[in-house]
Amino acid sequence: MATLVESLEQLGYIDGENLFGAPYDFRYGLAAPGHPSRVGSKFLNDLKNLIEEASNSNGGKPIILVSHSLGGLFVLELLNRNPSSWRKKFIKHFIALSAPWGGTVDIMFTFASGNTLGVPLVNPLIVRNEQRSSESNLWLMPNPKMFDAKKSLVTTPSRTYSAHDMVDFLKDIGFPEGVYPYETRILPLMAKIEAPEVNMTCIVGKGVKTPEELFYRSGDFDEPPEFSYGDGDGTVNMDSLLALQKLWKDEKNQYLKVIKIGGVSHTSILKDKVALDEIIGEISRINSHAQLGLSNISLATCDE
């Protein structure tokens, strides 16, 4: 986030005074309430404390939360796990960049065959076990609430898998140990995506070729698949990026603004000039409605 931070500093923000970072190790996941999640729960508590301290040290002004990618899901959980009175007191606005609200098809490829992320001379089967061990990856599986049950995401000679077939998919790719945490810890998170009644802006890339369906012609998941592509930011499908518009269309107390930027990828949104201009412009607009100058900013990101 260095380029974004530099842009914010040019706007007048000062690191450690009214600009704060909240990085997270994405290898650790979060679980639905009632399930142990020591690292994830500690992060939410630490982020809550950071927000309160940032506000209190700056005259009690509410803060602007800016997240990237999976950080958006963590922030939404933080908001919904705290009472409305806390949100109204401490949160001015929530800006989510490239948030995979409904998961991605790309993560199914990662689980099935391993994903080298473009690094040359790396055997994807070697990194596959490590990627399967990253708890938060299960949270990025396509959400059955947001992907059409009739839409095939993975096809083999013997069957197809939609977002409603994730348990069978995990078993069939040879990852049965992922089924229990998926069913008990992740599905409840996916099922309950409540509007936090906090002003929100989603800024997303579009028009970038994004995996939409995987074809395993031989039925062997150790072999790389063929891809069918659709719209998105290169990593997250458009259905996922825009999912909150559909989910919350009838929510009367939820302000939600969506900004789409053509040709901007999942990660380049943090450094592309057009994207940065949109992000800084949105923060400036939010501050223009505040009576006391710059609202504090906390940046929430999951390091990948």
C-alpha cells in the first residue's frame, strides 16, 4: 500500500497521527462466532482498539476505514460484531477496494491444482499443500448466496460443480480435511452478510480477463485446467465484486456507492493513477462533508 499511503500523505495525512495501518497475516482465517479463531478474533479486537485510539487522539472525530481485498471481509465482520452505537460514534465511512464479497473461481483452481501466481520454475503441486493450509482461503470459495446455483464453475468428464457443490469439490480434489472447517466455520460467515448501516463505497476494477470456469478434460486435478474467462479484476469475478448491490438492494438504511474502473486489476488498484485519483477523490469528498477537517484513516489489508 506504499503508493496509496504516499498519495494520502500528499493530501495532508500524517503517518501515526491521523493515518494508521492494520496489516493481517492471511494464512490465519476467521470463523463464525462460537468457533475458536484466536488470531482472527485478536485482529478484530486490535483493529477496534486502533479505531478508538485514533478517534480519541484526534478530538473524537470518526474514522474512514480503507480496506483492500480480503481486508474488506474482515472489516465488515468487525462492523457487524459491534453495536450500532459504536459504529455511529467511530466510523465515518468504509471504503472497500477489490473486495471479494462472494469469493472467487480462482481459489478453486488454487485448491485443486496449486497456483504459482506467475512465479516461473515453481511446481504448482508443491505449493498446493501450503495454499490449502491457509485458513482464509476457504473464506474465498464461491459463496452460494452470490453465485447462481445453475452456473458451472468447474467441469470434469464425470460431473460439474457449482457454488453449491463445494463440499463434494473439496472431497473430489483430494482435500477432504477442508470439509469440516468449511461447513462449520466458513459457511456461517458466508450465510450472514448483514448491512452494517455504515456509509460504504466499493471501488473495483472491471474489464480484466478473470477465470470464470475451469475445465479438467482428463478429470485429473493434478493437471492444469483450461479456462473460460469473464469480467472482473483478473482475480475476483464481477458477480462477487458487485454482490452487495444485489444483497442489500432493499436495505433502506444502508448507503452503498460503487465505483468501477476499467482495465484495473485486483492489485494494481493500489497504484494505478486513475484508480488512485478515484480513491483520493472519494476520501476528499467524504472529508468535504466533515466539519472538522481530515477524518482519520485506518488501512486494513491482508498481506498476500
